[in-house]
Amino acid sequence: MRPPCEQVVKYVLPAVRSIVAKDLIENHGFTQVAAAKKLGTTQAAISHYMYSRRGDKWIDELKRNNIIMVKVKEVTSGITEEKYDSIHVVSKLCELCITLRSVDGSSVQCNCS
């Protein structure tokens, strides 16, 4: 059995990054390079997110979860309003992991804290 945080890193985090990256690029005029810098990843990873080569298996499930999507939109808003740098984004992604742990019926439980 794999630890829950391993599942988050392998499946959920790429899906969250994909959702945020697509929103930044498609709705807020960010380039792939700028989105990568804000998310603390590479332009190549952003390209994979944009073409659904990473994170695509969990995107639909996350989008159905209103509690998680509020957190995801908080990350996007913080980036676009220039309130969050990449370090703050990482902190918010950790909060998202904690939120996943507390959501009833979540198929991924995280023990990050």
C-alpha cells in the first residue's frame, strides 16, 4: 500500500497544477514560462498540462469537488492578483492536501501535516 501523500504527489498535484496552469494561460494571459515560474515547475511541465499529458486522470474528479475547487481558485486568484509568489503557492498546495484529508468521501487521504 502506498502512503497517501505519495498518491497526492503522483495524481492530485499534477491535476491541480494543470487546472491552475490552464486557467492562468487561457483566462489571464500568462505565458507557459510565466505560469511555470509561479507554480514552481518547468515550462515543459506546463506544456504537458496544457495538452493533458499530465494530471488528466484526476481533473474531472477534482472539478466535481466544490471544496477543493475553492482552494484551487484561491491559488489562481492569488497568482493573478500578485499576492502569491511560488513559495506561497507551495504553501497553498499543502493546505489543499490538508483539505483533501478532511473532505468526507475523498478517495485520497493525505497525511502531510
